[in-house]
Amino acid sequence: MKKALSQLLDCSDEFHYHKRVCLEPSLSQNTWSGNMANDFDGFKQRALQGSYQSIETQDLQTVISRVETEIEQIKQEILSLEHNRSSQQVRLSDLHDQRRKELLNNE
């Protein structure tokens, strides 16, 4: 889970780093002009930018938050299991002591 979280954080950083390349590609006037360029600019502003920002700010953050929550839940479960194990060891030791005393009293 920690490795997955680390990879998600790396993806988030990389996604943010490459935002400009996706939303503002370097297209020269010779490459891109006229109506198609205007249509593309409109598409960038309406659809592409919204989708990109949604992925960056909502989707990735939601997944990262869920993984962090899951990691914390697992940590708490581990602590609880360790506490239970410790309690059981104390109980077992007490039972051994009790049995030893019973055997000594029967002699």
C-alpha cells in the first residue's frame, strides 16, 4: 500500500508537471492556423482543460486519500492485533503459572 501511495504521488507530481504540455502544446502558426486552430483552442478551453483539472484535483486526490485512509486502517488493525496477542500471552503465562501451582500442590 505504501508503494502504491508513493507511485500515486509520483503520478500526481508528473501529471501536474506535464499540465502545460497537454493544455498548451507548442504549435507554430505554420503547423496550426485558421478555423481548425480556433476549434482546437475552443476544445482545449472547454473540454480538455476541465477534464485535465478534474483528473488532477479530484480523481487523483480521491484515490490518494483512499489509499492513505486504508493505510491508517491497516496500521490500527495491526496495533489492535498486537495488543490482543500481548493480552493472550499474559493470559497464557498466568494459566501456566496456575497449572504449575496446582501440580506442586498435588505432590
